[in-house]
Amino acid sequence: MKLPVGVFAAFLALLGVAVADDRPTCEIPPYLLFGNNELKRVTAVVKDDRRLTVAVVGTGSSALAGPDGPSSAYPGRLQEVLRQRLPGVAVKVVTLVRSRQTADDMAKGMAKLMVDERPDLVVWQSGTIDAIRRIEPDDFRAALDEGIEAVQKAGADIILMNMQYSPRTEIMVALDPYADTMRVVAQQHEVPLFDRLSIMRHWSDTGAFDLYAGGKDNFLASRVHDCIGRGMAAMILDAAHLHVSEHKAAQ
Amino acid sequence: MVTTGRDLRLDLFRGIALWLIFLDHIPSNLVAWITIRNYGFSDATEIFVFVSGYTAAFVYGKEMRERGFVIASAHILRRAWQIYVAHVFLFAIYLAEITYVATSFENPLYAEEMNILDFLKQPDVTIVQALLLKFKPANMDVLPLYIVLLLLFPPILWLLRLQSTVALAASALLYALTWHFNWNLPSYPSGHWYFNPFAWQLLFVFGAWCALGGAERLAGVLHSRITLAVAVAYLVFAFLITLTWVLPGTSQFVPSWLEEVIYPIDKVNLDVLRFAHFLALAVVTVHFVPSDWPFLNSVWLRPAIICGQHSLEIFCLGIFLSFAAHFAMTEISGGFWMQVLASALGIVIMIAAAGLLTWYKRAEGRHPGSRPKKTPDADLAGGEA
């Protein structure tokens, strides 16, 4: 009687290892990803012109160091997933990442960027440096308004992306007031918000990633960025009503 | 209402507020879902500031009557100094924790977040700014607020004793002017104080006003059924609004005109909605917990009451314990059971420390050669009449 049970258990354990070695189960609950705000410009250029240029504007947390950094950071992953999901569409994701920039620094450069890169969609990652430097919330809000208006004036769509969830440094910086500001601003301008903070917190809570862990290599970082890139792609396709894939999940 | 005896309710609710502040200060703590900030606009800070104003007026008001303005003011300022020393002590502990985290932790995912530690590169500037109360790490904003409130308190107390209504009106006027002109104290490296003293003084002065006879004057209003009904209705409204922050997809049920009116709910400047929420909580509490409630003397409430009676020490201990809990969560495990364990253990340590302080105070008082205790202690709500 006991042997088959033992064999079965061993089989289950092997299966468990096999599953654990596979892609991380970094599912994102739909309410964190899908909303009512649309990306009309994206819909139009993909359907009419069969092309899409995305500009990722952000700071250090939108990039990874090392030789494979550009391809494994989320903008690179986003480009790859969008190309898979939108066959026949010329997808290009350009990254305009400079570390230590506040929202105001980035907002100031937004108009020029719209001329230089002519993106159809801007993914604007912001908030971390502002929270670290404790920028006045009203000034932060005004900078976000300015940046969004510059993008919209140029006729492009925009997605805001907030900070990373970083449990180790959580006690050192108050992110929530800045995350709240971004939520309110996104709501007022009716633009989608990629709530990276809540999404990564969800991954931490469900055990998808151990975000407390250290380690010098890019192993954890590239897996997290891969999931962020996939989630972002799912958000874009949903908000632009490009239901190329039958399931909406981030996987 | 309150006459000469101790009102144990103040100790009780300040003690509970200290526990809630501790729970709220542990990051990523699921246990913090039980704290009141998740069920309405105000949080434990309001309770703490109000009760602190109440007890400060009760203790120092009595002293001002008996020993004059100068002596009472000197004691108030000494109290402010004690709180300043406590704040600097906590800052040292904070530096110890984060420098450890900075040197022991490396993860490319969080390269950007490590910029938080930039200030360590300029200790000459940072430490001086911290001593000036301009550089305040996250969660270390309450004590600087308390210091400024006490520094401003001698003239306010003087005026409260002379013309309490005028003093309260002046406080409300300062609050209004602060909102109108955006007054606040500057912070380092940028921005302003997280708890704006010019706005939060309203709650402190209101607490002091209640202690000096205001509560008795309000008794009629406080005990009317209409007030209670309005308070309950407002609490329900606030609860429903906070629900829309946490339940996905429910925020669309809040009409946009209402959003325009109520948002943002400004904690920095003690939003009117927060103040009103605290008042509503107070009305309901006073209604259901009368000062002669027999259960107040029950052994079950002793832990909270003794914590409330040693508020400065227990507050500081709570901040330290929240650092320690965060440290344990990063170094050992951040799992749910660790959060529960750290939360429960922290509160037990706070109670044990308060018990020790109570014992120590009593032992010191009984010692035959000890100097007689003359100076008042703002910790003891109501003091010994």
C-alpha cells in the first residue's frame, strides 16, 4: 500500500520542481490592469497604419544594468510581446530613461520628445525620485499635469506607471501619498495607470516573487521585468481594444 | 464630564491610539487592516493629538493657576525639550537600521530605490538638518509636530484660561489662514512638514479647550440625539467612501461632483473632513463610553490605560518596535505569520514597558528618601487631583 503512495508523492514533488522551474506565475488580477480609459490613438495607428511607436519615459527602475539589460528590462520585453501579439504591425519601443529625474524634469522634456520621437503612446514611469526627494505633492501633481498635457497636445496616448513595490526600503520613504496623487491625476485626465506598486505588492503577497531577497545578478530583476512587460502589453491591447488574443490574462 | 478626577477614557483611547500608530507604522503589515484609518477619514494621529492637547491643558492649566505663568511655561518648554531628545534618539536608531540595510543589501531590481540612501553621503548636512527638525525620515513626523505644538502652548494656555472662546477662535482663524495662504514649515531636502503644525494646532487647542471647561459647555450638544444621529450618519458616509478605495471597481459609484468636493483629503493640513470625522468618532465614543463606565476600572482595559499614561515613552518605543518589526521582516521573513507575530509581540512589549514604568514610578514615589514630586507630568491624564 505504501509504495504507490511514495511513488506518487515523489512524482508530485518532481512535478512541483518542474513547475517551479517554469515561467513565474506572475498573474495580475484584472482589476489592476483593465479599466475604462481608452488608448484611441493606438487603436487608430495599429488598425490603419499597421505600426505602433511606444516611448518609455522614466528613471532607473525602467532599466536594468548589464549587457542583456536593454533586452530584459520591461520596455524590451514589452516590444517583444507586442510584436508577437500584433503580427504584421511594425512595433517599436524606444526607451528614454535617465536616472534621478523627477516628474518635473521629465515633464519639461516631454514636448521636445514628442517632436523627436513622434511616439503614438508614451509610457511615463514616475514618482520614485519625487518621493525620495519629498517633492511637494502639489508640485508633483502640477508636473504630471504638464507632462500629460504635452503628450496629449501632440496627439499621442499616455499611460502612467507608478513606483516599484520595494519592501526593504519601504520604511525609508513614504510612497503612498505620491501613488495616490498619480491615481487621482490619471483619473482626472482619463488615462490608464499601470499600478506597478499594487501589482508588485500582489506578487509579493501571493509569493510569486520574494521581493525581500538580495542577490547581485539580474535573475530576479529580469523575471520581474518580464512580467511587467507582459502586463503592460496586456493593458495596452485591452485599452486600445485590440483583442488579438482570446484571453486577457497577463500570461 | 471631567471635573477634578482622572478621566480614564483619555488614557484608554490614547493607549489604543499608540497601538494603532505602531501597527500602521509597520510597512506591508496586514494586521494594520484593523486600524481605524481603513474605516474612515481620520486615523490614530487625530486621537493622539487631541488627547495630548487635553492632558497638556489639564495638567499645565492647573499648574498655571497654582504657580503662575512663568513656572508652568518653563515646565511646558522642558517637556518640549524631552520630546526633542527622544526624537533625536529615535533618529540615531533609524540611522543604525538603514545603514545596515544599505550595506547588506544589493539587488539590481532596486538600484533606483537605493537612491534613498543618498543623504548618507552628506552626513554633515543631513544630521544638522535632522537636528533642526527639517530632515525627518518617514514615520518620524509626529514628535516634531508635538514639539512645535508645545513651544506654542504657553501663550495659548494663558489665553485659554483668560478667554477660552477667544483662544479657540484664534486657533480656528490660524487654521483658516494656513489653508488660505499655504503656510507651513520647510523640510529638507524639499517640501514641507508632513504634519503642518499651523493646521494641526486646531485639534490640539480644541483638546485643550475641552479640558478647560469646553467639554462641559458642549455637554448639551454632545448628548443630544440629533448630534448622535448626524455623527453616525457621517461615520457611515466616511466608511462607504473608504470602501471605494479598497474594493476594486467601486470608485465609479462615487459621483464626480462629490469627488470634486471631497478630494484630495489632505492629511498634511488636517482636512476638514478628517477633523469632522474625528469629532464624529468622539461624539459616538462619549455617548457609549461615559466617564463613570464601570468597565474602565476593569483589569482588561488596564494594558491600554497604562500605555496611555506613559505616552511619550510608549510612543517612542512603538516607533522603535516598528523599525525592529520591519527589520525582522526583511531579515527573517515577510510572511503573514511574521506580520502577526511582530504586531502582537510589539504590543505585548509596549504593555510590559508601560507596566514597568508604572511600577517604577510608584516605587520611586514610595521611596522614603525620594524627593517629593512637584512637577506635573503631562503623561498622567488628569493627574492626581
